[in-house]
Amino acid sequence: MVETKEVDFLVIGAGIAGLRAAITLAGHGRVLAITKEQLGESNTSYAQGGIAVAMSGADDIAEHWADTRSAGDGLVDREAAEILVAEGPPRVGELLQWGTSFDRSAATGELQRTREGAHSRHRILHANGDATGAEIGRALLARAQTEPAIELMDWCTCTDLVQNDHGRVIGVRLLHRDGARLTVLARAVLLASGGAGEVYSDTTNPSVATGDGIAAAWRAGAAIADMEFYQFHPTAFSLAGAPRFLLSEALRGEGAWLRNDQGERFMERYHPLLELAPRDVVARAITREGMPLPSPAGGPPGVGRPVYLDLRHLAQAQPELELAARFPGISAFLARYGLLLSRDLIPVRPAAHYLMGGVETDRHGRTTLPGLFAAGEVACTGVHGANRLASNSLLEGLVFGARAAEAMLAEPPLDLTHVAPASGGVQASGGVQASADPLRPDAASIASIRRTLQAEMWRDAGLLRDAAGLNRALTCIDELALRARPIDASSSREATELANLLVLARLITRAALAREESRGAHFRNDFPQRDDQNFSKHSVCVGDEPVRFAERVL
């Protein structure tokens, strides 16, 4: 039996965007915020470096906008970026009022600021050294828990959106980890479910990042934009057998260098900003420096060469910096492998980190479907263009989460007059379907398909792309979808995630194939130049229609 619950506002996701929205909505009705795992487990809590915010007045705001625009490589939406940098300071001011403990100077008590890639000045606030997202998430969760109107529900997977027979989104279907099913109806639904790093075999994201919100919106007919732009963080820890772990850009902000296996500091060959170049540039440089050397004719392929992060000179020149104190989380992790920031070269490699694309929205979080809103990484406002500026993601969630909530308040009351009965054979994502006689999901086969998909996406739709590889990826996705077809996508969290990852993989690959140029995080070996004449536009996917290009998002 499926239980039905009615609320005024439904928020899918409890990271920075979802919690900030819920706090605004709480004064205007009953709010339900759901999350797929325990509260606090989201991409927000994994954000190390900081939150970029122009706290130094008008000049800093103008420079922050210019830096955002420059990093976005010609596709940043001007209005969205202006909103981000102008509304950021008061939103961060709210965080301070709500008890967020950003790092301060011991001598003056002033907020400490650092600099990261492609920023023109020190404007990035951080907390507990390298645990900024976790501290912001803690403060927002504590604030949300003081609101009686907010109900927080964890361990729930969103399997699909619910629409009335006019196409209006009026709720979602949920699957609890204990197997219970729940339909939640609401006057407005906000997707704040984060990104999709799990579509790649190597990612800095937690395992919950499977693109659930984007896939659900796509199935419902929403427009999805800019999916070819997946940012790969340049410096994930690279050691055989070690778990995924991000090495914050703040390390390079403090002056860390990158070296290849010959000991050369190589970034001078790639960009005048050296290690503080935009992330797409640094990630591709590391990839090229780490490529296997050419093999003799007929010989086996070579092994990739190591690339290192080097902070040893900082420990010698600035002993007062106290690297272990500045980066306590990173230092503790590296100590498990006998490594010290002050003494050792740290092996690094790029990993999938952040999706610039997502559900197409306007500047208030409205999607192309009535009743449905999106904010944070799940959304695409155009604010990041083709490549996100470092530490703008937390600010985006904060600013646009609040704006989406304000727009949701204008939605009409829930009307169940035009609700069609649920269909027993609704086609789900990526060829995985809900059927009247579903196959009991085999966890091993689901895991096998997922691993194969991730490896293929990394190989042919990752940092360096071309038409041949992207077409191979599409063929592989089709084959995997056929293997997965008998599985009921709503039967388990694992089955739902597989369905969603197949959708995300197809959206990324189709958009990457259509964009025959190189721009920002999207690089085509067969089209290595930027082509403003034909592609200074945003890609848009709706259902299985051909990818089209538009001048701007909504």
C-alpha cells in the first residue's frame, strides 16, 4: 500500500540550497524536506575550500562578477551572475547571524579570506580550515530544526515526479530504505538534490550524487541545459587503494605548485595564472602531463605518469603558515598514508566534481514545468557558463535556494481536481522500466552495469572527447540500458540510481556530441577551438528530441 501525504511545500534535498529554501518557506506553510541518506550527507558537506563572497564593497562585487564571467568562457548569463555576486554578501551575513563559524584572525578577529583559481583577489571565506561546507550545513540544519513548520525526512529516494493531467508537477513518489512507498503532494516542489558525479568512475562526490533530480525532471518533460559541461577538479588524491578524496583548491590558493614526474613545475606552459588558472585548464594540463609515454610500435600501452602537488617550499618560506593547522582535515587524511603536506610530494589526478548543467531554470528557480522549481547543482541558470569559478557553488546554493523559495510562495494552492491515476507501466529512465511483472533486482547485476557505465563515461565522455569516443559511449549506454530493461526502476534505491545514471550519461554524451567546439569544461580533440559563431549558446535537451542550442537559459 502506498501512503499519501500532503504538504504546502516539498523540498528534495537537504544540502545548502534545500535547507536555505526550507527556512524561507517555513513561515508560509508546512514544509517537508527529504534527503536520500542521513541528514548532513550531501555534496555541501564535502565542500572543503570555502565560499566566495564579495564582502569588501562595490569594487569587489564588480571584480567577482568579472572573475565569474571570465571563468565561464563566454557562456555566463550576465543577469544570473550579477544576482549571485550582489545577493551573496547579505546571504552570507545571514549565515553569520545563524551561527556559522567562519575562520577568523586570532590577532584581529576579522574573517580570514583566501584566494583560489581564477579569482583576482582574496575573497573566499573558510571554516575549520578545510571543512567549510560541513560547517555551513551544520548551521543551516540547526536553524531549520528550530522551525516547527519544517519536517525533515531522511533515507528517502525520489523515484519520480507526480503530475496532474495538465502537466503541472504536484508532488513526488518516494521509496524509503525500509521498502515503504510514499506519495507526497504539494503546491510547489523544489529540486535541490545536487549533482551526478557517480556517472563517472572517478569523482570527488559522495555516492548519493546520482543525478536523481535531473533524471526525474527529464522524464517529466522538463528542459535540461548545458549537460556537456562537467567540471573535473584538478586535484583529487591519487594513490592505489585509497578512497576518493578531494585536495582543496585552497592548497593552490596558499601557493602550492604542480610538478610532473620529472620534477618540473609545468603550468607555465599552459596558462599565465599558473596553478591558479581556471579549473578546466588545470585539469587538462594535469591529464596531459600524466598521460602514458608513447609505446614502441606494437608494444603494450604505457602506464600513466604521476603528477604531484608540492607545498614543501611553503613550509620552508612561511613556517608561520602551519599547513597542518590550516588544512586539518586534509592533513589527517594524508597522515593515514604516511604523507605530510610540509614534507612530501602529494600524488594527484583530476576527478569529476561539479555539473554546470542541469534542469533549466530562470533566475527564480522556475523550470519549464509549472509547479517545479530547482536550485543548486541540480539546476542550470547559466550562472557558471561553461566552467564554474572556484568556490561559487556554495554561494549559488545559498542565493538561488532563497530566490526559488520566494518564487514558490506565489504558487496557487494544491488542486487535486485534475490528477490522473498512477499508471502501472510507466516508462522510467534509460530503458529501465516499471512494469506489471518486474524482475526482482539482482544487486550484483545492477552494480556490474553501474561500474561498466562509469568506466565508459570516464574513458570516452570525460576530460578529453572526440566524436568516435562519444559515439562509442552512446552505443555502450544503449547496450547497458537493454541489459537493465527488465529491472523495475522503482523496486530499490540501487535500481532507481542505475536508471538515473543511464539518463544522465545519455544527456551528457548527446550534448557533448552536438557541441562541435571546445569551451570551458568541454574539450573536443577533433574540434579544439572555441567557435563563437556557431556555439556561443546553451545546449537544451527535452525528452528524446534532438539537442538544440539557445541564446540563453529561461
